[in-house]
Amino acid sequence: MATILPHLTLVLGGARSGKSRHAEALIEALPAPWSYIATAQAYDDEMRARIAEHRARRSASWVTVDAPLALPEAVRAVPAGRPILVDCLTLWLTNLILAEQDTVSVGAELIAACAEASGHVVLVSNEVGLGIVPDNALARRFRDEAGRLHQNLAARARHVVFMVAGLAMQVK
């Protein structure tokens, strides 16, 4: 049985399910300042617009750190006691796979970094395993690795929330 991290929350859901807003509200219920660790990379105009939308709704109490690959290091660098929001793990996983990094060992590093954090940590991720089986090997690998990462994190998180149509369902 995995050790439960009392300060770890995992927020899962589909695209546009309200994951990020819910996670932000969880962190904003805690004393500021808050750290927002972003994993997205703006490769096109559509992604730049999504990033701008996320940034625009956050107040000046948020300190944003971009960590498309070095997520465990970014979590470890947050000042002691500060609440952390990571958005999102599936973008991070995509970045790792495309950079041909060992996702299993880096995932274990992330879990260790979350265990070391003294402030509350909220991780956001897309649940991608509810649809059809992808038709190509890369997409199947991504789906499988996301599922394994989610299982490992959910086993250790004190709280797991599944978002559907803006509604939070408590899983754990």
C-alpha cells in the first residue's frame, strides 16, 4: 500500500470539464501567495490563447513558473509552506514522451517531490482513458502512461476529484 500524502490532491477530468478552475479554487482557499506550475508549451496560436486565458483569470497573488519538463525540480523549488498548483500532468507527460525521457523514473521523481513539499499540492490532469482505443502506437503509449501515472498519484493522494461538466465528484 502506498503512503498517503495528506497534502496532495489530484484533480482529473476531460477537456473543458472545469479541472483548472476547481483546482485554482482549492488553492485560493489557502493563504496566498500561491505557486502555479505550468507545463504547457505554446507551439501555436491556439495554445497561446489557452495559456493567456489561464493567466488572465489568476490574480497577482499567483507566482507562475513554467516547467514543461523539469516538473519535480520546479515543485522542489517552491518556498516552504506555499500552496502549489500543477497544471497539467498530461501536457507534461506529452513533453516527456516527445523528449524521449524515462517517464516512469521522472514520474517517481514527481511523487517524491510532492512528498517533500510542505505546502498543499494540487495536481491537474486529463483523464484520457475513457474513450476509444487510439489507432496508433504513440497515442496508445501516451494513454497507458497517463493511466499508470494517475494510478500512482491517486494511490498517494489524500483527495482525488473527478470533474464532469464543471461538477466535482469526490473519488477519494
